[in-house]
Amino acid sequence: MPTYHYQITNSLGQPVCGSAAAESLPALAAQFAEQGWTVERILPDPARARFRYGRRVPNAEVTTFLRQLAVMLRNQVPVPEAVALLARECRNPVFQTLLYQVESHVRAGEPLSAALARYPKLFAPMQTASIESGEASNTLERVSERLADYAEVVGMGVRRIRTAALYPIIVCCITATLMLFVFTFIVPKYISLMKDLGIKELPLITQILVTASDWIVPVAAVALTPVLLLGIVTFSMQRGRSTWLLDVWRLRMPVLGRLFESLALFRLSAMLSIFLDTRTALLDALRLAGQSCDNSAIQGAVWGAIPRVAAGEPLGKSLDAAGVLPADFCGQVSVAEQNADLPATLHRLSQWHAERMESLATRVGAVLEPALIVCVGGCICFVVLGLFWPLISILQNLTGGG
């Protein structure tokens, strides 16, 4: 029979915790109810039960957990009690079960970082490593707060990029669908009608319209290829799932490239500042912060700097050697090294890139929207003129116009 961990209140009003074997969770709860005990919570043994969480826990839940954990730790609440309180207040049942399991591991003697590391889909290795560093340096509340700030800015940046790309994707897909319908069903019937009316020579713009209707399928496929690539680039930003070539293309895109670059540089500088503030060794900090970049090209540049730094080369020069990171970023890192102000400088760089992401996203929206309006308007004008120009010629012939 499976084992369950329970917390109940007995008939004397005293809290009781323990473990018991039962056929099922409802059966164990009914057994406690028969004895007049109030059930606070019952959880399956995490060592035996396979708990699937995955995408059912949004990133906002994790960010809120880190934020509230920092507040409770600052108020001198012990870690097990803080996790228990946050689990009790959690409205997501999957994340609530996960937090209760984290609490049981912490009460059993595990550090919080090790308990959270059991769930790598929610807590990335760089997050658990920074929490471990915060535990070692007795700055866990500060690290939790900065991780919450980091997660909020990253989530905002990803949403900004996807929102900037979603508008042109939707407009282009709707326009392509309408054009495909017009060229497939309306234009051929219209041309047959013109021939029945005895029009032998069509205007140039109508001839172009007829030619386009004959080749509409390959033309639509060519037109939708950039839209498809844009969707792949913007909506596949998940850790470890992008190829190096795709990440390089992200950085070199004409409009969204600087947004991707600012997001990656924010990740790098923010995590480096957190690790260096908690006295993590520079080589370990580079390895973990490079993993957090979520861009294979920048990650390769950071990891390529590790052997150079280990050989005694300055960090700024080592990062600049790959030619991937911007020269101004590497230059500011070099100056910060000389002034012994590297963690604070990296923190200021992360704030600057967060503000730059917001500014760039606003500018991208301001450029894309009128450009799409002009393109869609041009397509509509082309179709309307191509269809109505022969009618104008017929009306002129009927009225005797020249």
C-alpha cells in the first residue's frame, strides 16, 4: 500500500504530523474523520509517487513564491514555516502540492536549494545554485528578492518580444487567407464574366491580377515563409531547445535582433551580479550565468571565456575575444574590473538592459504597425483596381466616353 504524510489536529486541538499506509488518500482521510480528527493536509510520499507538474505551474507562481519568501525571511520567519505558509496560501493545487513536498524535504534536514533542485522544470540550475550561495553567505532573503526581480523582467521581455511579433503574424496570416480566397474563387469567375461581356483586351493591372491568380499557391507560400520563420524564432524561446544557428539569427534580425540581444545580456549581467554578490567563484559564476542566457551564441562566448579567465586573462578581454558580445558591454566589464566594482557594475548593466528592452519594444510596435497598414492597404488597392478597371472601361464605352 502507498505511504502518505499527514498533518492533523486531534480531538484535544493539538497538531500531529506523521506517516501512514493506506489503500488510497480518501480512505485515509475517512479513517481520520471517524476518529474525530481534523485533517490539515495529506500528501503522497514523494519518494514513491510520481508527481508531474510541468507547464501546469506558470512562471508567475514561481516569481510570487520567491518574492513572498524574501519578505518572510526578512521578517525572521524560519524557512520550513515560510514554505508551509506559502503553500497554504497558494491557489494553484499543483504548485501547492509541490511546496508541501519541498517543506517535507526541508524539515527532514535538506537545504532549501536541494529541495527546490528536485523540480528542475520550475527551478533552473542557476536559480538553485544562487539560492545555495545565498544560504552559504546568509543572504537568502536578498537573493530570493533579486531572483524574483530577475524572473519578472525576463517574463516581461519575453512577452514584449512575442507581442511585437504576434501582431504582424496575425495580420499577415489573415491577409494571406483573404488574398488566397479572392485569387482562387473570385478572380477566375470575374475574368470569365469579362470574357462573356466581349472584352478582349484587359488592362495591364488586371492582367497582373490574372497572372497572380494562376500562381497564387506558390506566391502565398513564399510570402508566408518569413512569417513562419518569425513565429519559430519568437515562440521557441525555451531553454535548451534552440540551435546555435537559430540563436545567431535571432541576434542578427533587422528589427527584433536588438530586443533578443538586450534580453540575453540582461540575463547574463543580472545572474553574474547575483553570483558575485554571494561570493561565488568567478569561474562557477560564469558557467551558471552563461547557462541562464538562453542563447547558444552568447552562452558559447561566456563559456569560451572560462579557460582564458582561469589562465589569468581579464574578464572583459576574455568575453570580447569571441566577437559575439557588444564591445561596449565588454569595455564596461573591463573598467569595472580595474575599479574593483564588478558586481555593482553588472547590476547597473542589467537595469540598463531592462529599460532598453522596454524602449525597444515600444519602438518596434511604432514601426511595425504603420508598415503593416501600408502593406495591407497596398494589397487591397491592387485587387480593387485590378477588378474595377475593366468595369470603368465598359462604362466609358456605354456612355460614349473616350
